[in-house]
Amino acid sequence: MKYRNSQTDISLKKWFQNDYDHAHLRSIEVRAGSIRGLTQFQIALDYPITAIAGKNGSGKSTLLAIACCAFHNTKSGFKIQNRKQTYYTFADFFISHKNDGPTKKIEIAYQIAFNNWRVTPANPHKKTIGTQVRYKSEGGKWNQYDSRVNRDVVFIGIERIVPHSEKSQSRSYCRYFSAGEPKGWEDELCGIVGSILGKKYEEFQIAHHSKYRLPLAKVGDVTYSGFNMGAGENALFEIFSTIFSAPTGSLIVIDEIELGLHVEAQARFIRKLKELCLKRKNQIICTTHSSEIFNHLPEEARYFIERDNNKTRATAGYSSQYAFSKLSSENSKELVILVEDDVAQKLITLNLPNEIRSRVNTEVIGSASAVSIQLASAYKLSDSRKTIALFDGDQRVRKSENSLHSQNTMEIKDESYKDWFNSKSFYLPGNTWPEAWVIEKCKESIEALSKTTKTPPSTLSEIIEYGLEAGKHNEFYEIGRHLNLPKDEVLSMFCSHISQHHPEEIEPLIKQIQSELDN
């Protein structure tokens, strides 16, 4: 199913896209040169939480470092306890050995939504999305850090999950940690972490010694420290105590955000982060290797970074299924069918004959735009596997737009590309999105469907109307609610019904897929 925006998502987008008071980062672009393997690319940040996935070495951590270096800060600004400065520089992340050789010219542009720009011809308004550029010449230094927009930035690395029993400084000073004065947010933090882990915390404190910290928690009558906490528990207390300690509107950058957390906890973690972002006006940029993190974020909040002929490509909108299938081993099927969502995947898979199904792999990409780009990638890389795109029926009218978008995104100059794109683009039946087409077609044989669903025809007709009224991509969720069945089971039921009672609708598409396999 396509991602269903919650009311929290809607509120977050509306606030974030209209907020100029907290200097939110709205895009990052490497314009020239390369930095630790990242070449020219650009990502837009249209949602307050951005998750970045990709293979090891693709540049995810480098992108986090670049984000941290977008802002400056005053001496009185916020800093975490183990830092000397209130801001980050490239030297905090990019350290060179004498054998590494001099770096080449690098230019990085940041777009920032800010309410106090200095009025210039480039930025004629004080309150706008303006651009600041960081650059360095070959072998030189970065240009003036103090000219950057001021903002509190915090980087939270993977050391947060290292047990205190394995940290030499914690072991050395274990007898010297002492709790300070309460900050006022401890009870709220207990509620958040407790809801994520399914525990009831009575108290939480942070003990300090020198520049080191140690969490202290109480569950029931038992008080225990970070020495006796699990990795995930330690990580959550570290992340949320940092967010609460930092001023509102801070940029929080987190490496491998899901570390130490099981799948259910990851889902609850993201929900709590959304609520806290809305309350405290934070922006969060993170990396992840978890499909669960992607699953609980809108499409525009997901980026997949990969290398394409030694060039960086960052694509938004991939489904979690497709993004994380790219991190696994290569598929050996003869034909790859790229589809927009799991409705299309279910419809085509359940209607293909087994002999064809055994030879193809249907991959959910996430959107028509992402499907177009991935099809263009197969063209550009001359993928040894055959690849076709299967768009929803309502994309027929956007054929030229999708072709041009993918061509521009992938920088394809070949004049023959448009014809190739069209020859590899196929469409589901109908002229609307697949949920609506499937339901309307099933209504034509409602008597047979009522036997499958064990529901009287008149009642089933009413339930189907409830589903159609639920809105685009919400239909099967609503129908399932009234049938007291999971939406995935209802989707499979309706798609199988198409195969049994309306096979003529899918037959032309099956013949096209067979032809692709035979060529």
C-alpha cells in the first residue's frame, strides 16, 4: 500500500514548509568536486525528518557531516557535554592522513529557510529560502565559517549504543558520577521512552562527571544506571535527553537511527519523534539500514543514495521494499517488473501464470516518478537483466512527462531514449489508480464476490461504497475494517477475483510480459 499520511504528518509538513523562524535546512547540493566519494548531487528536504539509506560506502555518513556543517553558532549556543565548540566544522568529520593527498576544489550549497537574511541582490527579502555556499580551493581551507547562519546543531553518533561497561571513561569514573538538578523534562522523557520500550519508568536522571554522562532510571522499586541498561535503552535515553536539552528548533543529526531497537520499538520511536518535532520545532536528518524506519515516514522523507558510474545519485520516494532489496544480493530472475505500489504488485502477481511468475521479479518502487528514474537507471547502466515499468492506469496521460523527468534526472543525452522508454513502459488496465479500478471491476460480479467474502451482496455493496468514499489509496483499509479482515487479505481477495472472473482485462498485459521474456 502507498504510505497513508497521518494527521501528524499533515501538520508536520504544513508547519515545516512555512517556518522561517528556526533556519531549517531545505536542500543540500554538492555543486563541484567530490568529498569522501560524494560527487555532484542534490537532495531537497521537504519534511522535518529525513532518513537516508544506501549501501556501505555510498556516502550516507558523509552527507550527515555536510548537514552538520551548514550552520554556525555563538559562543553561548548549545553544545553537548563532550564538545568544546558550539558549532561543527569540516575538520570535525574529515581528517586526512599525510598519504591521503590534497583535496580538490569543493563547493557545497545549502538552501535555508530563514527570517533574517541580509538583503542582497541574491536574497532580496529578509524572510525567504536563501542560499549559502561553502567552498574550498584545491589543498586550501574552507571559506569563512562565521558567515554561516546561526543555529544549534547536535550530532549523535553510533557510540551511543556502546555499553557503559565497555567505555573506559565510564568504568574509570563509575564511583564519581552524581546526579545534577532536575531539568523539568525528565517525566516527559520517561513517558516517551517507556511507551517505546513498553516499560513504566518512575524516575530518570542524568549523572555527570567531568564531560561524561551516565543515565539513571527507576522502574518500580529498582533504580539502575547505564551500566545495567540494554543498548537500545541507553540509545533512547541519550537521543531524547539530547533533544530535550537542546533549544527548540535545533537540527539533530543521528547516525544509524535504529541501532539497538527491535522492529516494534522502531515504529513507536518514529511516531514519538514526529510528535516531538512538531512540539519542539526540531529538524532531524538520519541514516538508516532499517526498512521499518522507511515504512513509517512519508515518501518525500526517504532518500536512497547509490553510486552510478562513480557518480552519486540520491533518489527520493523509494518504497522500503525496493530500497532495501537493493541492499541485498542481486536478483537472478530474467525480467524485472517495476511497479508503483503493492496493489499493482499483487494484481499482476496473482494474475500471471505460474510459468511466467517463476521467471519475473516484481519490485515495488514507490511512485511513478521513482519508477521512471529506476527504468532510466537500467537503460543507463545497461543492466544485464531485462527491465520494464508497469505504471498505474492514471499515468497514461503523463507518459511524456515521466519520460522527460527520468531523462533529465539521469542526464541521458541519447536521442533514442524516449522511444526506448515508451517501449519499456506498460500500464495497468483502466484510466485511474489501481485500487479504484479493481473495486469497480469487482462490482460488476458482486454476486460471486459476495460468496468469496461470505457477505450478502447488498451488505458488500454498501461496504464497497464506504471504501470508495475513504479516498485514494485508503479503499482497502476501509473495506477491510468493515469486513473484519486485514487490508492485505482483502486486497488479495479482490485481485484473485479479477483473475477468476475478469481475466480478459489482464490478458493483454500478460501477453506483453511474455513477449518481453521471449525477446
